[in-house]
Amino acid sequence: MLAHAEKTVREKGAGALSLRELARDIGVSPGAPSRHFRNKQALLDTLALRGFQRLAAAREDALGSAGGTFAERLAAMARAYLGFALANGALFDLMCQADTGARTAPELREAARRWPGQLAALVADGQSGGEVRTGAPERVALPVFAALHGYARLAVGGALPAELTEHGLDDVIDSVLQGCRP
């Protein structure tokens, strides 16, 4: 059910997803999806959560093969983030639009906040090694996150020419690293 729902979101957008049509498409009774998801939003939230989990795994894989410097680890995280976003554009958009307010499931809120938290931890580690300027890690990481996330959104949305999408991340990383220097 989730795989088919993600395919629908990828091909037609989240607005086109219908629990009834999903049931029909996968050959189950019209009420079957409601046994797992109380409504369409609950299904979309589950898809977003799964996306955040896959993104976290991609970042962990990237960090596992990155060098030991702050610059190398940041570049690895940035490339994993952009790679995931470009490979899963509709899912990435859904994740970015996920409501993470008080009424949202705690696991979705936590998953949505994990990436900025990991950047803050990376900044703190870089500070302890003298590679990153002083300051509250969350505040130093905020422009890093804003630049990388903004670039990913522009790339996924098709707002960048192909040559910028391909090589522009290097420029964003360089700019971010300059802003982080002690």
C-alpha cells in the first residue's frame, strides 16, 4: 500500500492521492486502507516519515565513507542530502511540507528535526577541533542548513539550469565552509 501510494505521489503529486483509488488500484476493499490509516493525511505523514528515515540512512552511509575533517563530513552530508532530494523529488517535497506542529505524531516531528540536529552536532564537533567558528552550534548550523536546504529545493523544483544543479553544490559548500571558518 505504501509503495503504491509513494508511486502515486511521485507520478501525480500528493493532491492526487485518494484512499479509495489506492484501494482499487491495489485490489483491496475500499475500507482496507482505513484499517491502517485514519485518513489521507495519516498516509502522507507515514510516507514523509519513511522518507526521513531513508534520508537519515543515506546521510549515515555518506558519513561512514567521508574523511575526518569538518569540510569532508559536511560535503558528504550535503551530497547525500541533495542526492536524496533529486532522486526522490516528490517525496522530498512531501517531507518539506509535512506539518511538524504539536498535533503531529512525535516520530514525524523528531524525524523532521533530525537533519538540522545532525548539522548542529557536526558543527559542535568541528568547533571542538578548531575547524569551525565559536558560537551556539544550532546558530552556526542554521545558515548551513538554510543554504543546503534552499539549494536542494531549487534543484528539485527545476529552478536551476542543469549546469548549476550539477556543479552548483560545490559553490554552496565552499560558501558555507567560508562562513563556518574560525
